[in-house]
Amino acid sequence: MTIATLSLRCVRTANDQTPDVHVVVDASLLAGTLVDVHGAIGRRYREQLTRLVGHDRAYVMRTLTKLEVAAALRNQVLEADRDPVLTDEHCDRAIRSMASWPFQRIELTQPMLVRVWEMRNSMTPYDAMYVAATEQLMNEHDGNAILATADGRLAASPVVSVPVQRFWPDDS
């Protein structure tokens, strides 16, 4: 098994223009593309993500996303005794490839941190960070931003204030 290298092509509209939507990509989606590299879920996530966004309009949190993906890979390696999906070697390559991810990085700002705190009773600070980042992009880009996630709980949360594109592990 090999780890996927994330590379997105720029999607064009009918008149050859890049869509104006800006997409915050959360760790659940990125981890799904890396963990299930040859499987149907990983392939489906990569195809959907490529259709959704061009490389210049995708965003990840500078530190948070990488840490969350690293945690997901670690969990897969620890579970390898029961279900050998990934090896240490594969995860090492994935971790080292993060520097070349084709995404713009978003820094945590003080207003975003305040917003994360405001959502403390409704979701984890990690999930709230993605929502706050998407809210910031919506403000900066006339409402043209969405959150892309494979996390069903986050996507279904009634307090999420931004448009969400849910990625499903099956053909749903």
C-alpha cells in the first residue's frame, strides 16, 4: 500500500473561469484520502475534492490540520495489529509529504480564537476552528466559502453557521 500524494488540478467552469468558492478542508477529509489510498473511500474523496476546488482556493489550518492528520495516521498504525491497513513506513511518507500539500495555509487569529470560544458548548475547539476559518473566508470573499469535511457529526451540527460540503465514505 502506498500513501496518496495530494495534488489537485484547478477546476474550470464552462467559460474556462476558475470558480470563486474558497474551501476550508478539514483533517477528516485529508486523513481519509491518505489512509484509504487504494480503496474506494480514499479514491472517492480525492475525486470529489478535485471536482470541488482548484489548488489556489483550498485552505487548511497551518498547524491544526497537520496535527489532526498525524493523529489519524497514528491511530491507524496502532490499530494495525487488528487490521493491518498502514505501516509505519507509509505513515512516515505521508507525514513528510505534508509540506508539499497544495493548499493555502490559514493562521489562527485572535478574532478566530474568540469565535472558537463562543462555540465551546456546541462543538470541540478543533471543529470550531474549521468553522471559524470558513466564516473568516466568507467575510473576505463575499460569502463564497464552504467547509469540506468527512466528519458526519460536524456536517450535521445544527450550530454550524457556514455552508458544508459533506464527503461520504459510500455513494450516498
